[in-house]
Amino acid sequence: MAYSTRHLADLFGVSRETIRSWSREFADYLSPTATPGENRHRQFVDDDLKVFSLVHQQKQAGMLFADIHAALANGIRAEIPSGEDLAITEAGQQKLSVLTKRITQLEQQLDQAAYERDIKGGQIELLERQLREARDRIDQLNREIGRLEAGRADDD
């Protein structure tokens, strides 16, 4: 699988310029596609990721480039980070924070909408009950009117 400079920058939580700098510094240990020359896009392979994993780990540990060169020259490489092992980049953390806030807002809106739906449902039930009672009362009054009219007719 081939990876871009942007992908490696996201993967290791560094800038794209840092990846380009590391590509130049450690070119001897990378594939030809990782250092393709001017005006060409870098493409990194899994072996390149092992080199960058070591560089990243060593830099985080405060090692100098000379120490990293020595380790690479001795054949030391680091494992490719898996999806679970990846550190979330600062940009990723910001995106996660924004999305988390948005999810919270949407959940609150959903809760509010459900609450309002329940209130409206209760109001509808009340109005339907009042309508049934009013119809029953109208029927009762119509029967009473009918009896009164029938009684008047008998008097005539």
C-alpha cells in the first residue's frame, strides 16, 4: 500500500514539512518513491513507515539525528502503527472536539424535540377527549331538544 506525505503527517502527528525533512534526512533508508525528486509526489510504502516509526519514536525520546542514523544503519526499524496505536494529532483532536460538541448539541436538540413531542401528544389527547365530551354533550342536547319539540307538538 502507498501512503502520501499528508497521510504520514496525520499518522505521526507532525507537519507535512517534517515528513519532507525526514525524507531528505533519512533518504538512504527509504524507498525510491519516498524521495522521487523535484516536482514529484512522494509515495511511501510499508518499509518506509517502519523507518518513520523509528524516527518518530526516537525523536520523541529526544534522540539526535546521528543516533537515529546509527540505529537505522544497524537495521533497526519500528513496527508500523496500527489504527489503535495511532496518536490523535492536534488537528484530529480539534476535529474530534468540534464533532463531539456537535453531537452533544444534536442530542440536546433531539431530547428537546422528544420532550416537545410528548407535550404536544398530551395536548392532542386532551383536545381529543374534550372533543369527544363536547360531541357527547351536543348529542345529549339534541336529544333534549327533540324531546322538547316532541312535547310542544303534543301540546298543539
